[in-house]
Amino acid sequence: MYLNYLQEEFYGRPLIIADRELCESNIDNILKEAKNKDVALLVVGDPLGATTHTDMLLRAKQFEVKTQIVHNASIINAVSCCGLQLYNFGETISIPYWTETWKPDSFYDKIVQNFSRNLHTLCLLDIKVKEPTEESLTKKVRQYMDPKFMSVKEAASQLVQIIKRKPDTGITMDTIAVGLSRVGAPDQTIAVKSLREMQQCDLGPPLHSLVIPAPNLHPLELDYLAHFR
């Protein structure tokens, strides 16, 4: 609460913590309010990096609310800090947390497709914030899981398990991966290791991202990555 107070002092405006539930299900009341006064939504990264925010803009048009977008840096372009060239990236994918009964791997096919076309893959790692527990979904009162943020070692471990099930994709446990943490912060950390080694790599606090580089790298990319080995 003290941090929120300091933020309100900085902006000179009252702040509401906009969790996923508010942004996805209860945004209409805020949009109605925005017809008569200025309302700003502050986000991490670029505002159009999330489909939820695109949906908000469409809903704002339905309410005839004027909007203005102030763009910002995001991991989509900041990932170039590791030395891999942005125009050599293919489709970005997301790696979800697995559970005991749910272990999807469809995202892996997109990594393989990028790899086969000699393109890098940026893997966005799962974030669980204010996620309802499975048990509470059928109850009137929602209960929420503790926040958790996927690390590069967890993502690499899931990828290695998929590789063991799908050994003929061209990607192996010895394929090089790039782990990034807290990109843009003073304690930003980058590590280049095999997927096998990345399973043991601790890059500290969140947020983390993982890149599977293309199999054939530009000489400048190789020279830059060498600094993080």
C-alpha cells in the first residue's frame, strides 16, 4: 500500500490496480467513465503487445471514447540486447506452465518451424498473477494461487522433455539457447548455454525470457553471443 501511495504522489492521480479480471471482464465501467474524463492505463512493455489491450481499443470505439496510444519498449525489440538480429526472428511463442494433467506442446512445433527456416524464436515465459485455483472455479468465492513467474531453467526443462518425445526435429538437448532476465534493468543478465545446461542455470529474479537461436548464425551474432558464454 505504501508503494501505491508513492506512485499516486508521483502521478498526482488516484491509481487502481488493473488485474487481468478487471482488464478482461470489467473494463466497460472504466470506458464509460472515460467518455467524460481522462483515464490512462499504464502497462509494462508496449501497450499493443497484448491482445487484451487491442480488445480494449475496439470496445472504446463502441463506446465512442477517443483513445491515444503512447508506445513503449518491450521484450519483442529489447531482446536484441543479446546480439541476435531482430530481422532474423520468426514467430514469437509462449511457453505455459505444465500441470500434472495438462502438458501442451503445440508451441514446440512453431519453434521447429522457425529453426528449419534458420530463424530465431523468442519464447515468452508463463506468468501466474491472480490466477484462480481450480478448486475455487466452482465456488462462489474465488481463491487465488500464489504469484509465480516461469524461469529459463523451468522453460528449458519442459523443452528437454518435449525433445525426448520428439527426437527427430533437428533440435536437441545440445542446441544453444539464450536466457535473459530483467531486460532493461541495471541487473539485466544474459546467459548462452545448451538447453541441457540451461536446465541448471539460475538467472535470479523475474522476469525471464528464452531464445532458441537459428542453427546458422551471422558472424556478428556469434561474436556477440560469445560474451555471454
